[in-house]
Amino acid sequence: MGTAEQTAAVPPTDELSGLIAEVLGVPEAALTEDSGPGVHESWTSLKHVEVVVVLEEHYGVALSSREIKSLTSIAAVRKLLAAKGADS
């Protein structure tokens, strides 16, 4: 198993994944970088809105409706926050 495969299989364990896990009511270990709305059973449309509110409040960012629609995974959230200069 190569390094990339090992990394993809390891659940994220950091502040961002912790926040998302808390909103979804699941352990961090249940999430991967690919987890997102429609992918993870706990990440419903209502929970997506809750995740967005928590992200905006915690990281001090404002997300447009276009940006919110682009949040299809934890990796996408991480990328967007980095683009906005927020440390995730």
C-alpha cells in the first residue's frame, strides 16, 4: 500500500474534522476527507446548513451560496477555508 493510499484511508483528526463530527453527531473516526453531504449518511441537507454556520462562526468567514454548494467533502471545505486564509 502506497503512502497516498494510506493517507486516504486514515480519518482526519484535527480541528476541522472535530467541528464537523460534532455537528453531525458522529465520532471523528467515522469521517474521511471524502465525507460530505450525500456521501456520509449523517451529513443531511439540514446538517450541511449547520456545518456552514459553524464554519462561518468558528473561522470568521462568510460563505456565498456558490461556495456553500461547492462544499462536497471535508477536503473541499479545507480547500475553501485555505483560499479564504482561514487556518483549518
